[in-house]
Amino acid sequence: MQFTEGLWQDKCGVKLHRAEELWRYEAEKDRIRCLVPTRKIRTLYDTTGMTCLHFTFSAPREDMITVKIEHFTGVVERGPVFSLNTDKDLCPEIRDEEETLTLLCGRMKVVIWKTGLFRYGFFFDGVLLTSGGSRGTSYVTGVDYEAGRASDYNGRPAPKNCMAETYMREVLSLDVGEYIYGLGERFGPLVKNGQSVDIWNRDGGSCSDQAYKNIPFYLSGKNYGVLVNTPARVEFEIGSVNVRNVEFSTGGECLEYIVTGAENPKSVLSKYTALTGRPPVPPAWSFGLWLSTSWIPDSNEKITMEFIEGMEERGIPLSVFHFDARWMDDFNCCDFIWSKRFGDAKALLKKIHDRGVKVCVWMNPYVSQESVLFDEGKKNGYFIKKKNGDIWQTDVWMSGMAVVDFTNPAACAWYSGHLERLVDMGVDVFKTDFGERIPVDVEYWDGSDPEKMHNYYPYLYNGAVFRMLKKKKGEEGTCVFARSATAGAQQFPVHWGGDNDASYVSMAESLRGGLSFCQSGFGFWAHDISGFQGTATPDLYKRWAAFGLLSTHSRLHGQESYRVPWLFDEESSRVLAYFTRLKCSLMPYLFSQAVSVHETGVPAMRAMMLDFPGDPACGTLDRQYMLGDGLLAAPVFREDGVVEFYVPGGGVWVNYLDGEHFDGGRWYRRRYDYFGLPLLVRPGAVIASGRTDTSPVYDYQSGVCFRVFDIQDRTSAECTVYDSRGERPLKAAVSRSGNHLEISCPKGGEWQVWSCLYKIRSAEGADLREAPEGSFGKSSAGGIIAVPRPGAAVIRLEIEAES
């Protein structure tokens, strides 16, 4: 929210009570408390009739500083609150020196100056990250605020147009060339400088400043992050009111935020997710291709099986079949009763499972007045209520719908019980749609603040479904397919990007949204391949299929037409099969990246600036991304097949699909057919590929092929492969000395080495074979496979490096 105009003036009708100077402080065992008047105190009379702010500086975890700013401290704090993994035993060091107060925690510290304007700076390893104070921190009221309060106890009418709302505002500095990222799934430019961002979940599609997943956390390219620690509405002005600052404000009498410092942006995300929670590893089958019925009313048992069989006939591995909203009869959502169009639903699900395909069904947290569940929920108090005790209802979306109150444990158990019945029938996963249209003029069972609950609702909703599935299926079999989110909801993967449309413009905005979302602490992301609204051209369908299968999760879904490829053209079937099988073959690599997300919190699909923070060209790139540590993907966004992309760093990058070499530190322009795009392997990477490309679930360690790329002299690399449960790591180590490569791997497994960059002269402990035709990674410069002899744990190759 903007409270000022230019450098000098407050907005008309608004008064900023600005933190002026430190009056007194208390240095306690684990925190520093400061009393800060909002004007200079020269005489005793200046201490009366004035606003004071109370600052508390503390440390929730190592390398983090919390700042809490309060005006009236008598306000009853109503939940919900973010669940944070704080370190209760942490005891930061506090220094009280002549000119400054300092609170140190690990490599992070905040310095508070005692004299002059009240100000403070946040440092990591002695380097200033950002600073606050200097009359920026403010309590914001209307200009007649004091007069309005006085009229209350003097029995006079309140001044005309007196603003009743109050706000707390903080202002943190921006450095020269500093870029800000994150704040949830945002579809505009990746760099947020110059933008106003409203943290308020909305069902607004994928082409505006509204977002389904608003996260009050921003990431700076200067190696720090800021979480505003409230699920309430927060409004950010990122270099928009004043180009020197990030401003953020929230309503009420208190504002709390946490600053995290680190060596690089990836480490910031790792520390942030350690605080807010990290995702489990999604089940291996979830990484395969999902096919939806789309939002079509005539979908039925016959069409379902025709689609599944059609995919099988065309050699397209299908992992999940998704029944969207029309699996229930119209007007009855959500009653969780299959429409008669699907016949014997339990038998149908068994047929699907017999094909090796999982089942997903659509749901939302709303119950129509026409649903058989409505009266039950009404009788037992399971819905959100209006302040007069009535159930809150609306006709927007479903007739007379009510909203399940997930603050009520009995409502959670009731709702989850109906979902359990579906799981027992054969449902494997739920698409937890909606969760953004949550009212605020209501009351919750547990007395939660409805304004805070608006953004927090998806955490309770998706968490309830996720925990039910975990109870029924175990952790390794659990995921949801969610649209809405708030901070911490990364613990309930997977999320998809909402309602995009069938255009290249929307394809690009979807990628921007996904990269921004992953910069906000989320590890896995999907989008509706070929667009939800409208129907793609065959050209767009094929290009989007490549992009979709090179995302962490991949779903075909739409609104007004089916998305099976043969309805576009036969080449679409071949393209979809090619990239689906490519993804299946890459599962040893992709699944190891998923385990890394769980262990480190660093997203699997990420903006280039996360991996190359020192390369200024990567700071703004939003049409290419890293897929894990070793692969760079640059989708084609043009009908002519031309893609312009940047290859960072030094060394030689190799296109995994066609073997073309690219020197780092340069821009390139290439034209690709529908079976190609830049999928470049990072220099020094070892990519593990599997022995099968017909399913995402198999024994990743049996017959695994370690593909070696541009290992420089006197350097080494490692590659870890997990089983499909994310356990029993198998590690390969690669080192180079001159023209000799040594690759070691524990005995007991079948493994191979594929040299994609080097010509192999001889091998010790292995036999050399030509790479099979049609294999991914076939390269005219290599394509030689070294197969270890029985029992060999080490092989040594003599190579001839490419000139």
C-alpha cells in the first residue's frame, strides 16, 4: 500500500507516525527491546500525547534475525500463525557498546545505532545486506486519528471521514543493482523491482497481478530473504513508491518479519525452508504423465478407457488418469458420489489400476446446498458461519455453497472420512482445487481471525487432505495436486499453476509464475499443458508438451476440449511419446533431485539466478531454467521454432538431445523441430539415466547409466541414485587426470558409463559398446558406452578430449 507521494509528502488523509529516535532500551538474555518515540523529545511536554513504537530484536534460528514492531501492545493476538521451526535453545550474543547495540546469531547480526535517527542494519559475514529505520518505519493512521479517539471519551461525534484502519509499515533499503524475487506464484516479470504486490489469494487466472499462491517472502539477489511473519494481508511496494526501498505494510498494531542471510540465494532458500518446512519426496509415479478428462460434461467410462488404451497403443506412458469436476453430477459438488455416467466406479478404477495407471479425482472445500452432505454439515456445525450464526453461503461457483471450516477437528474428520471412502474405492490422489475464495466477514469454530484465515485457509485445507492420504497410503505414496497456497504449504506437494490459456504468451507467463513460486520456497510445480482455457493449435500443443514434460510434474488438462494428442494431429502423439519417454528415462536423475529438495529445500525447477548468482546476465532470465543441478531447459515459445537462450559460465555445455556443444558465457539462437529444444547439460555434470523409458517407476539403480560431461582436468564429480522410495543411495564418483577418467561405483549393481563428450581410446575394467540408435543423448562426438566387467567397482578410461 502506498502511503506517500514522492520523497516529501504523505498521501492526502494519511498520517505517518515515524520512528524517530531511540529513547531507551533493554538488553535481555536473548533479545533487545527498544522504545522509540515518533517525534523528537526536547522537553517534558513532548512525552505526552505522542505515539511510541516498541521494537524487539531476536533470533529464531541461526543466521536469522526477527524484528517485531508494535504500537498498542494490549491487542489480543488471534490466530492463525505460521508454524515455524524455531530453535528454542538458541542464545544469541548481545553486545552493548558505546554507540551501538548488536545482536549476533551465527554469521548474521543486526546493529542498532543509539544516537541520531533510529536505524538498524542487517549484516552477514560483516557485509551489509539491508537496513531499516531512518524514519521509514511508521505507524500509519488517518490525519484525524487522535481527534477520533478523543471524540470517544468526550462524547462527541467522530470527525467526518475519519479513517478507522491503522497500519504498520516497514521500509528496508535496496542496493545498487539489487534485484528482488519471489512473493509467490506471480505471472509478471521475474524481477519484482517496480511492482506493487498484494499478498491476498485470489482466483484470478494466470495473466494478472492476482495470484492463487501469495507468499509473504521475498528473495534478494544480494543473498538474503525476508519473511513477513503473518498470514494476514501484506502489501509490498518493491522500489515502486521509492526506488531505493522495499516497503511492506499490514493492518493493525503489530508487524513482525524475519531476515535470513546466507552465502548465496540457494542457501537462503535452504535456511528459509528449514524454518517454514520442507516437502517430502513425492511418489515416483507422480513425476510421470497425468491425463485429465478435462472439464467436459460428457466424459464417461467408455471415453475414459478409450483414452487410456489410446495412449498405450501410441506408446505414450501414462502414470495418472485424472477425473475432473464432472465426475460428480452437476449441482451436487461436493457430494463425492460418482455420476452414473461412469457405471460401476469401483470396477472402473480397478480396470485403470490393472493398466498400471494411478487415479486422481477433483475436489474442492465447498459443499453445494444441493449436495447430500450439506444438511449433515449444517446440523453438525462443520461450515464457516456468519457472525449471526447463519452458514455463510454464496451462489458464486456452486448453488448455495458453504465452505468447510477446517479449524474444527470434527469437520476435518467428517470431510476426511468421505475422502477415505474414495481411497478405499481406488482413488490414489486428489486434486485439491480452489481454496482462494474465502470470506472474511465470518466466524470460525476456533475463533481464528477471519482476515488472517483468508490466506491461511489453503494450509489447513491441503494439509487435511495430505494427512489423510499419508495415513491411508504411507508417506512414500502421498501427494496432492493443489492450486492455492501460503507460506509453509510447500510441505504438501504438488502445486500447479491454475487457469492459463492456449497461447504462447500464456505458456511464457506460466513459466514465470512457476519460477517465481519456486523462488518462494516451493520445490515442485506443474501447469496445464497446452493451456486450460481454449484449445491449442497442434503447433502450440507440441511445443508445450516438451515444456510440460521438462517440468517436475506434468499434466494434460483443459476446459472445453479433451487433451489427448491424436485429437490435434498424429505428430502430436509422437512428440508427446518422445518427451514422456525422455522423462521416464531421466527418472534416476530427476528423483535424486527430488530427494535433494526434501533434504535442502532448494527447488528442483529453478530460475537461472539461483545457480549462477554471480552472472549478471542470469538475473533477469525468465524463458529458461535449471531442471535440477545439471540440466538447463529453454522451451520454444515461437511458431517458427526459434529460441534464443543464454549459456552461463565457462566450459562446454552439451545438448542432451542432439549432442551439440555450446561454450558458456554466450547467447545463442537456434531453430528446432518439435522433437528438439535446448536441454543442455552443465559442464562437469554426471547425469544418471535409467534402463527403461516406459514408466517413471522402476529400479533406478539396476542398469543405470552414468553420463559424463566435460569433466575438466584435475577435477571430480559425483552422482547419487536412489531407489524409487528415495532410499539406499548408490553413489558414483568420477575424476579426471590428464586424459584419464576414473569412475567408481559400489559393487553389486549393474551400471554403465556413457561418454557424451569424449572419444574413448581404451578401457580398463570395462567393455566398450556403441550406443544404440535412437537413444537419448546420442552424439556424433561420443555415443560410446563403457560396461564394467562382472564384479568391477572401478573402471578407467583413456580419452581423447574434444578440441
